[in-house]
Amino acid sequence: MDGLDALKARFIAAVSAASDEAALEEVRLAALGKKGEISALMAGLGKMSPDERKAAGAQLNVLKDEIDAALRAKKAALGDAALNERLQAEWLDVTLPGRPRRLGTIHPVSQVMEELTAIFADMGFAVAEGPQVESDWYNFDALNIPPEHPARQEHDTFFMARAEGDNRPPHVLRTHTSPVQIRAMAEQGAPIRVIAPGRVYRMDMDQTHTPMFHQVEGLAIDRDISMANLKWTLEEFCRAFFEVPSVELRFRASHFPFTEPSAEVDIRCSWEGGQLKIGEGDKWMEILGSGMVHPKVLSAAGVDPTQWQGFAFGMGIDRIAMLKYGIPDLRAFFESDLRWLRHYGFAALDMPDLAGGLSR
């Protein structure tokens, strides 16, 4: 069969010249398609003698295989070229740092607890913990709270149910973290400097109160501690916590069974344009209660009040979180609304510290 070499050369050249898969498909159809030139030659084999048909058929099959191999090779080459072009366009330096991925959100209460811990740790206070279900003695008696005090009534305190015939002392859900102070003094003695953050429980529920909330109390006992030390400690805490250059505190005489003298503490602030600004203005806002630890409380904890004295203070963690971060309703802390948490929450790995900043 004459002209097969020229036909082969022409189709191989066409395959090589194809610039994309569409052009390559046109060459395949022209050569090997049902109406292609090689297919037409294969159809003409029936008109030949057996010997001629055998020789020509073998030549056409070789030609067909060579062109098919050239088509496949070219298609693979076009695919490799397209992949290389795409890789160049999507090139990424794998030595660069990975994209940061959010690992969750820290609740504002947890964030504020970490901030408190960082501030008071810098002033030498350790963190003390205790049970949330307390005996009546630790929660009231040891803190010089008499039996007739309103806090010991069922309308203000959650008392634990007791089985009939149970003669053990009554237990309550602690109404403050002050029992932790008693336990810490009984275990460690004096001198001592601790804070006691944690959950507390009282029968109250409105925009600024919930049945369960968070409180932190501080205690410092030594031989020569005075109200002046208390004032300095609270000023340093407020300045660091609210991240302002200076604060002004006002102490108002008050009464708490476990401190004598006792004082409510106000902080100078302003509400210009509905925005709270700490450390300036002509307004005062109550933020905590404090005082010198009552001698009866020291005695109940096994500390000699003739040798040791000190101060204590307590504040609501939820309340100061609301003040610092502009949260209007205390009840939102407990509603498990992820939209709220995404708005007010903090990055999981940004731990507060005094050097790097508390509320990063």
C-alpha cells in the first residue's frame, strides 16, 4: 500500500502542532475517527485479495497504533503543561507560618478570673480554693454571722436537703467565697496572702443579679497590716484591671459581720455619652466591700488576734467584667448564646499578663 509513510508523517506533524486538547481531538477524528483517513483505508481492505489484504492490514494496524501512541503522548504532555501552569499560578511557600485558626473562645468570666490572678499574683497573693457545698459553720458561724442574721434565712440562702434522722450540721451552697479564707488560715496559719475566686449562690434574679454568680475575695494577714495597706492594694488592682494610669477610691463606713472596721469602696468615674470612664469625672460607683478582719474570725480560723491582723475584701467578678467590657445585662453570661460569646469572648491562647496586656 503506497503513501502510508507520507500519511504517517502528516498526522505525526499535526499531533505535534496541536496546542490544546481540542486541536488534538480534531487530529484524532481526522485520522482514526469513523470517517477518518485511516478508517477509510481499513474499509477498503475488503476489495483486496487475501494476500494483499493481509499485508495491507498489518501495515495499517501499525500505522494506527503509532498515531494512537502519538496522540496519547501529546495528550499527556498537554495535561502536564496545564498542571505546571496551574501549580505556578497557585504556588505557595510551604516554609511560611500557617494561617492562624481559632481554637475556641474564652468566656469573659474566665478571662477576668485570669486577669485577677495575674494582677494579685504580681502583688504576692496566691490562689486558694474550697468546696462549693459548705457546712453552716464555715459559711456563717466562723465568719461571725449570728443565727438571727438575714443571710441565714431560707429566702436568701440555698440550704441542702437532709434525710430524716440526719444529725450532721446543715450544709448550704456557699453564699460567698469567705469560707475559703477560713480554710486557708486554718491550714496555712499566718502570715498569709490569698485570693479566693469562684462560684457562689444566692436566691436573687434580675438584670444585675443571678442565683449563681462569681466572686473573688482577698485576704492578707500579718503583724502590722493596716487599712492603708488595704487602700494601696485596691488602688493598684483597679489601676491594673481597668488599665488606666490612675484611679481614685472613696471608702465609706459600712458594716459586715466578718470585718471591723468595714468599708464600702467607690471608684471615681464618668458616664459621658453613656460610656463608662474609670479614674475621671465627678461620679462615684460602688465596686466592692472591705475591712479589717474581725478578731472573732481570726480566732475561728486558729489565728491569734493579739498577734496578727489583716484586711479582707470581696467583689463580684461578673459585675467588674460588665463594667470593663461594656456588657449591659448580667443574665447574658449564662444564656449560652454563641453569638454573644463570639462578640465578647477572648482568643483561647492569649493569656493575660501585666507585661503584655491583660485584655489583648
